[in-house]
Amino acid sequence: QVQLVESGGGLVQAGGSLRLSCAASRSIFGVNTMGWYRQAPGKQRELVAEITSGRSTINYADSVKGRFTISRDNARDTVYLQMNSLKPEDTAVYYCRLLWNVRERVYWGQGTQVTVSS
């Protein structure tokens, strides 16, 4: 079993920055994809950004391109999301997700709240 522990959420004013972190509870070997999703009240969960284990593929939602940067430290089994120029519409619960190809399973973190005030 794998637990994903997120941190770094909080309250920030529009235009500000936050950095989210997500650490896996054990070593993740083989091909995998780690990413961030978010869910605002009354809306469906949506992809924000994702990155493969070899960093060969990085995807961003159009709404965050140029403002958010995803990165990972494979030695620490951790993925990060640097969020700059935050907008009120970025307010949501942000979830870390791991797609582990070896285990053919998807794991989710518990979520961290990000609130951007105008």
C-alpha cells in the first residue's frame, strides 16, 4: 500500500504564490506518473498537471500554463507544484495522484486546501 501525504496549501492573496508537496510513503519503482488534480465546490475533479517518472512527459491544464510548474524528486519519491500568479479561480482542494504502472493501480492523497482571496 502507498500513502501520499500532501502539504503546502493555505490562504494567499491573488497574485501570490504557493508550493505544494506530495511525498509517497514508500519507494516507487518502475514507470509511474505523479500529478496534481483539483476540485472546486460544485465542480468535477480536474487535472492540473502531471509528470512521468522519467520526466519525459509533462502535461498542464490550459488554465495554469505559464503560471504553475510541476517537478519531482525521484530519490525522495516526491512531487511538487509551484503555483505563481494565483487567481481566485484557483481556489480548490488539491489532490496528489500516483499512477503506478507496475502495480496497475491509482493512489490518491487526502487533499490540501488552497484558497486565493481577491
